[in-house]
Amino acid sequence: MRIFDSSSFTVDSIEINNTCQELTVRGRAYCVWPNREGEGFMLESVSSVLADNGCNERGLSLSWPATASARAIILKSEDASVLIRKINESNGYHEEIRIFADSSDILRFRFTGPIGEFVVTELSGSYWTDAAGNKGKSDLNSIPKQFQLGLISPEGECAIPAEEGFRALIPLGREIINSFPITKTAHILHLFGYGAGHDRAYPDYSPSEMLGGSELFKSVLSRLKDMGFRISLYMNARLLDASRRDTYPRLKESILKDPEGKEFTEEYFGRTFLVMDPSSAAWQDELYSQALMLHELGADLLQLDQVAGRAAPVTPGSPWGEGYADLIHRIQKLGMKVWIQGVSDYYPADCFEMTWKDLEILEGGILRGGNPFGVTDLSLLKALKDSGNFKGTLLTPMDKRDTIDPSLFSFRLDLMDKSGLLPLYGPDYMKRIVKFASLF
């Protein structure tokens, strides 16, 4: 069925079966598809990129609401600009969006999951500026800053002197304030590895006894907040450290399994983790109890990591995002704000991290990060925002600061190192902060 026609390109929709629909685009156009915050490219470039990545037959796939920001694409040519959204009643259920190139000017977008309707909205020319979807530089001084700091590494190493423990954060906080005086809004200090360590002992986020335990941590966070910081703490939303399995027998049924009953696992920093089912009430309750503890310690914000970290290891059409959405709502009712990796028109987070990861393609042609076809383009998010389907602040890494147009969104600037390496406490941390200060 023809759903859009212009002199430059046409779009047809077809229902292949009761769980799969496709859009076929013929002609020449610039496209933005929902790779996290959006990726822009010319349609003619897709075929060669698929070939370069060995994905001619299977295409490349995004997973909504995990690695895809929306079930939508934008197509733009000299004579037409349109937003095409897939609408259905099964919000929060796993869907895949896969792109194929039958030739340089014939592309197919396959939507696998609950059947829905494609809605076409014509867009004005204001959605198009430069290749990144933005123009002009922002006033960096007016944007809230976020400083990330890890205390204990995945290997269990810690550079904080034992006799100082969490108290070492107090002089560090003073140095940050001296380098970046607070202007309009309080800075955010985001801490990870404050428990057993980063990627260790999840889902237990009790403050490390080695660094002074809960009472000292609470006291130090209070001091930092008196300086003008808002405190953000890390929590992984989908992983349980396999070495802690016996500590949480009630979570046994919350572990995701493949059709043969084998548990899904992932490895990070040499450690094995069990992938948990976000629709499981037991898993949601455990994470909420941890969030409640962190709130009582003084957290103002909580990062729920990996909500959008990898594709869902479940079949399309399965409940996936509902559990995370419910958890986010529960945490917000405590008075905390929630931020997650990637962006989404479904999750009700307060802030979404614009991703910086290098390209990684998982088995099956599933994208984890990067922009294989083109460049980051915020025009899809802008269209969703203007239609009321995307809300939230964007957390922008330093290496994307030159593309920020603050008139489009509410931003905060993440001063993580440009390389994306985890910024652990150590003698070089303040050197990095001072270096960043020179850019303002």
C-alpha cells in the first residue's frame, strides 16, 4: 500500500505476516532512523555499509525500546520531508527495526513485533539545518555540568587512601567548584563504584565498608550537597553478578532464559553477569529497595544503566520495557530524577544520555552503538518532541558540545573524558577537570 509519494521518493507499507511489517522506500532521500538519538544518512550509502559489515543478507537491526529511540523514521528530499511513525497498542513490548538495501535506491525497513499502523506527518523545512540537525554553538557556561567519578574499579582497585575513605570526596568537591563556579544551576556529581566496586556485587549497592560505610557516605554526601552539588548514584538495571547468585535465591526465576532453558549471561571486565527480566516483580522490587536505600543516603538522581544498553534477549512481541517504565515511575515518586543510557520515546526518564560508544555489532546484525551509516542527527528527536512523544533532558558528552543548539532541547553537559574511559579517582582526575575548565 502506497503511504507517501513525492517526485524524489515513494514509501509503501506491507504486512508480511501477523508479526512483521515492512516499509519500502524507493528513490533518493536523506533518512534519519532511530539509532539511539538518531542517525542521519543518504539512502544510497546503506548498501555499501551493509556490505562492509557483512550484513547484506540480514541487514542491521535496532531493538525498541532498548537500542532504538523510537519506532519512527524521517525521510527528506528537496521537495518533501516526512515523519513516519509506527503506532500500536502494545507499548513497551519488544520490537526490532531492521534495515535492508535491495539496491542503492531501494531500501526496506522491517518492523518485527506487534502489528500497528504507520502514520505519516509532513514536516516543515525548520527540521533541517546542517548534517547534525543543529546549527550554532551554545553558551556552555549556562549549561548544567555533570562530573562522573568512580571510586572502586571493576578489579577492586582503589586509589583513595584508606584513612580518608569517602572523606576524600570533600576536597575534590571544593576543587571542582573552584574550577567551575556555579552559575544558574547546581552541578551534578555522579558517583559509581561506591559499593563493592563498578561491575561488582550487583544488585547490592551498599556503600563500601572499606571506604567508611553507610553513615560516613551519607555524611559526606550531605557536605557535598551543602557546597551546591546535586548527587547522582549509579545502579545497573539489568544485571546480577553471577558470583552473588546464592545471596538472592528469590531472584532465581527472574533470570532470563533462552527457549532451551539456558540462562542468558554477559561478561564485563572479566566478570560474568546474569541478565534479569525487567518484567519480573521480584527483580523490580529488589532494584526499588536499593533505590530507596540510596535515596535515604542523599541521592538526588539515579542512573539506571543498561536499560537501553543492549538488545532485548527475548523474542519480538514479548513484554520488555513495561517493567523498567514502572520502576522509573516508582523511583520518581521518591523525589529522585532518573537518567538512562540512550534515548527513548517510551521510557519516562528525566534525562537521556547521548551515546558516545564506538560501533559494535552483536551477533545477528544488532547494533549496540556508533553510527555505521552516517552522523548523529537530532531532527528525529525534535520531531518527536514537537509531537509530544519525547520529553526529557539530553546528557551531552564533551565531544558533542559543538553541535548543541540549546533552543532545541534542555541539555546538561557531561565532563567525562572524550575517550569514554571510566574516570576513576586518582591523581589525574583533577588535571582532567582543570583541562576542561580551560574550554569555558
